[in-house]
Amino acid sequence: MTSLTRRLGCLLGVLSLGTSLAHGQSISTVNGEEVTMLTGTKTQHSTTSIPTNLYQTYTTRITLGTTTGAESTIIASVSGNGTDVALTSSSASETSSATLSYLTGTNSHSTSTSNTTASSTESPKPVPTNTRPCNNYPEFCGRKYSNITEVGCHNSPFVRANSAAANQQLGVVDQLNDGVRFLQAQIQFPTNDSVPHFCHTTCDLFDAGPITEWLTTVKDWVVAHPYDVVTILLGNGNYSTPDFYVPHIEKTGILRYVFTPPVVPMALDDWPTLSHMILTGQRVVMFMDYMANQTAYPWLLDQFSQMWETPFDPVDQNFPCVVQRPPDLPADQAKNRLYLMNHNLNGEANLLGNVLNVPDLSRINVTNAAEGFGSLGLSANNCRSDWGRAPNVLNVDYYNMGEYPGSVFEAAARVNNVTYNRKCCGEEASSAGRIEAMLKVPLTLGLMWAAFWTLV
Ligand SMILES: *[C@@H]1O[C@H](CO)[C@@H](O)[C@H](O)[C@H]1NC(C)=O
Ligand SMILES: *[C@@H]1O[C@H](CO)[C@@H](O)[C@H](O)[C@H]1NC(C)=O
Ligand SMILES: *[C@@H]1O[C@H](CO)[C@@H](O)[C@H](O)[C@H]1NC(C)=O
Ligand SMILES: *[C@@H]1O[C@H](CO)[C@@H](O)[C@H](O)[C@H]1NC(C)=O
Ligand SMILES: *[C@@H]1O[C@H](CO)[C@@H](O)[C@H](O)[C@H]1NC(C)=O
Ligand SMILES: *[C@@H]1O[C@H](CO)[C@@H](O)[C@H](O)[C@H]1NC(C)=O
Ligand SMILES: *[C@@H]1O[C@H](CO)[C@@H](O)[C@H](O)[C@H]1NC(C)=O
Ligand SMILES: *[C@@H]1O[C@H](CO)[C@@H](O)[C@H](O)[C@H]1NC(C)=O
């Protein structure tokens, strides 16, 4: 397998010299640094190899000993510059913190600016209106994690100009700044190396570096954005036990923010609200597709017992919204899990008899559009009609492209019943955002205290 893919790598190398070696079809090649970006027709035969391995099933729910107990310490990461502030309350409990839907706001029955000291001591008659966006929308704060649709980046780390093996044009910081909240990445081991890397199929074809680098970048973003919840889906390319990855994940410091589920498996209704996750400092949800062991690592969630997927690497513009993985999942069980809609249209390039799946850039405008045949928006709607609820993840290639820049976020906003009015893509005025965040911290902190004392 490795040698086959090495051969493919070589073939791509040959193509980058500008020679069209494709069999029986027109493929236009754009010369790149190392390999070649392919656009063009797809072949008929599909030899897509769908990843597969053992699928875990649970006959009973397992309740985990959680970190937030009766004498809980609620830790909220709310500082604008990344310093964590620990809020401790001897009486804070799961129940009381679960009711904290309001992160900040003004008294809707008062015209004066809110006096946070006063509101913490007076009775809380008026319900404050939340103005603090969670994952970019105030409406999301009070919603359960399982009741929100996020745009996901298929193969988030695979960013390289003019590479057939790339899936994104903009890096993970831009992805997050622009509103992507689900990041998928495949781990492999380079030949002769025990340090896991993010690699596409094999590290010979595309090596995005040690997982620690990308994960540290994500962690830094999470630290700087205290009102955001980010999900990472790790693809276990080598099907190794998690022990091979966990020390490297730990090294990045990201586990400080990781979400530890109260039960295994998490059914739809078990998921907390974004507010709850934010206030408890558990803002990174981490899944692994195969070989997760939640006995050993409760925070590394087994994907398929808790999230199913529509067909992998689709080549059909109709994007049927059916369960492909885990195989043979009964509909009633599927309806009680998160689900991910793969909407990364692939073209199959037939190169000297080898079939390679590459993102179909010739149709990306259509694929990532908010509406119309073959679009992200239409597929999300179809899924919603088929399953009674929208997908949790709209997994796309080249998220910044589409009908117009940002059309993927428009598609997500429509199924979320919110209004998308952000700039896209890759042009966030990051400094302005940070200053605003810092200014708001004291008020927010005050109100959080108020919420504590009035709700416990
Ligand atoms: C962050 O803010 C805290 C509290 O205002 C301050 O003590 C600390 O020096 C700041 N850290 C940085 C890196 O700016
Ligand atoms: C807020 O209320 C407290 C107590 O009611 C009062 O002492 C304080 O001056 C008020 N602060 C402002 C900014 O109004
Ligand atoms: C999902 O969120 C919407 C909007 O807040 C709400 O009306 C609906 O009841 C929620 N559904 C579930 C199952 O929580
Ligand atoms: C790695 O593999 C190559 C052959 O591909 C071999 O020559 C070498 O000794 C191996 N070990 C290291 C550490 O490179
Ligand atoms: C990759 O998987 C193979 C087969 O399970 C295993 O022998 C090998 O140790 C794994 N590689 C690493 C670096 O864990
Ligand atoms: C999962 O982890 C537990 C605790 O470390 C261990 O006893 C068990 O053998 C592991 N399961 C698998 C399938 O590796
Ligand atoms: C996609 O749309 C953009 C802007 O509307 C346009 O510049 C580009 O040529 C289109 N690409 C394709 C492949 O149609
Ligand atoms: C959005 O609105 C539609 C139509 O009113 C409704 O069916 C759906 O449940 C709503 N979704 C959310 C998450 O609020």
C-alpha cells in the first residue's frame, strides 16, 4: 500500500512536469511546487476505499466520574489575554451550572447600564437578554451542542498551494476565524518515525507535520477565544491504540480545555449547552474515528458510537443522506446520535491505471453554494427532511470557495435559523476582535458571578 501510494506520489511528480499522462480523459494540470492540482472530468468506476475497522457498540450507558462534582470548582476561561480565571463556588453543581444560559447582557427592562454588583444582590426578576455570541451567534449559547450545525473542514491541516492532495486553501487559524468549528484531520506515522503526523493517506504524499504543531495552533486559538467551542475529529490512519497519540496530544496543553462527557455513549439529549461548556471551561470536543478507548481516555470520544456519517468521499452530486458508517445502524439509533454530512465532492482522476480521489474543484462553486442542485444548502435541507433534524457537521473542502466567499456559512446559518452576516474569508481584523474581547471581560465576569449567586 505504501509503495502504491509512493508510486502515486511519483506519478504526480511526473505530472507536475507538465506532461499529461492521464488515460482516456481530459485533465488539465496546473503546475505546482511538488505535485499537481487536478481539475477536470471524473471517471466512471469508483474504487473509493472507505475507511473501516471495529465499530464499538454499547448496550448500556456508562456514567463517568466527572470532574465537576458536588463541591465542584467551576473553571471558566474568560480572560481576554488567555489567562484563566478560576471561579470557585462551594455550592455550584451540575444542575445549577446547567441553567447558566446567559453569559452576558443588559437588563431588558432598564435603560441604565447594568450595575453588576447590584444585580448580584437583588432578586433576578428581569431575564437578561444575551448579547454575547457563542460560536458567533448569541442564539447558540442556550442551545445544546447537539442542536447546532457547524461548518467542518475536511482534512483541515492539508493546506498547500497547487497540491492534488490538499483539501483547504486557508490554514486552520483562518478556518477558525471565519467560523469553522469542526476540524477533521488524519493521523499517520511517517516512515521510521514514532511521532504522529497529520498526513494524507501516507506521509509520502502529503505531510502536514507533527500533530503537536497543528494542535498547539488550535489550542492557542481556543485560549484567545473564550466563548467558542471547537470540535476536533482525529482520523486514526494507522489504527494504533490511542496510547500512541495521547502523550503528544497532552504535550500541547489542549487537554486543559477538553470536554469530558458525563456518560458514554452521549445520546443527543445528553449534550450540554454551549454556555455550559464555556462556563465549565470544556470547550474542545475531541473525537477519534477508530480505536478510541473511553475507559482509558474518557475525553477522546469514540466517533461512530456517537456520531454517524453520510457516504465518505462522495462522487454523487445528489449526496444521498444515508448512514454509511457505522454500517447497519438502525434508524432509531441513528436518530439519537450526532451526524456528519460529507459534502466534499470528489472527482476521480485515473492516472496510469491508478484511481485517485481528489477534490472536484471544477464544481466547488456549486458544491459549496447555499442553494441549488448539488449545493451544501440543498443537501443540508434534504438531510433535515430525511432525519427530522439538520446535520451537526457540514464537512467541506475549500471552505472559503463557493457561490461567493462565505456561502458555506450561509448554508449552515439557514439550517440553524440564524442570520449570517460576517466577512469571509481569511480577512478577519484579528486585533480589533481581541481588543473588544478584553474590554468586555470585566462586565462578563461580573455577570457570571451574578448568575452564580442568583441561580444556586
Ligand atoms: C493578562 O491579564 C492579566 C490580568 O489582567 C495580567 O496580570 C497578565 O499580565 C496578562 N498577561 C499577558 C500575557 O498580557
Ligand atoms: C452599583 O451598586 C452598588 C451597590 O448598590 C453601589 O455602591 C455602586 O456605586 C453602584 N455602581 C455604579 C457604577 O452605579
Ligand atoms: C433546538 O433549538 C431550537 C432553537 O433554540 C429549539 O426551539 C429546539 O427546541 C431545540 N431542540 C432541541 C431538541 O433541543
Ligand atoms: C528508515 O528506513 C530506511 C529505508 O527506507 C533505512 O535505510 C533506515 O535505516 C531506516 N531508519 C532510519 C532511522 O532512517
Ligand atoms: C502502526 O500500526 C502497525 C500495525 O498495527 C503497528 O505495528 C505499528 O507499531 C504502528 N505504528 C506506530 C508508530 O505506532
Ligand atoms: C481500554 O483501556 C482500559 C484501561 O486502560 C484497558 O483495561 C483496556 O484493555 C483497553 N481496551 C482496549 C480495547 O484496548
Ligand atoms: C467560481 O466563482 C468565482 C466567483 O464568482 C469565479 O471567479 C470563478 O471563476 C468560479 N469558478 C468556477 C470553477 O466556476
Ligand atoms: C429551524 O426552523 C425550522 C422551521 O421552522 C424548524 O423545523 C427547525 O427545528 C428549526 N431548527 C432549529 C435548530 O431551531
